[in-house]
Amino acid sequence: MNVNEPKRASAGSSAAPARARQSSEEDFHLAELVRSLRSLAAESPERQAKIEGLMRAYATSDLHVDAEATASAIIDDAVIRRSTRR
């Protein structure tokens, strides 16, 4: 160890398990989402193709999300669901 180098083991040791746990939980939730989407996609070949395309784009970092359109759709969906519950 070089005397001028900072101690890396002690600085990163406490954060590493937390990051590993978070990554593991995210992987689990992502796997659950994929299973759920695949079960929905089985009902429609068009939906299956769309989901597979999105998964490929995500895996290759080519997925570009329109945040404004996504937010708008989420709000519209919430408003529609709320109005149908009345």
C-alpha cells in the first residue's frame, strides 16, 4: 500500500453491502416485472412483440422514454380509474 493513497477498504466497506442489497432487490423486482409482462403478453402476439422490443432496447441502452408523455398517461389513467370508481 502506498502511504499517499487513501484507505479505500474502510471508506467503501460499509456502503458496499447496502449497494449489493439494493441491487439485489432491484433485480428481484425487475424479474417480477418481466414475469408479469410476459404473462400479459401471452394474451396478444402484438403485445409480446412490443414488450420484447422494449426489453431489447432497455438491455442495449437504446430505450428513450418521453417523460412528458409517460407522466401524462399515468395521470390520465389515474383520473379515468378514479372516475369509474364513483
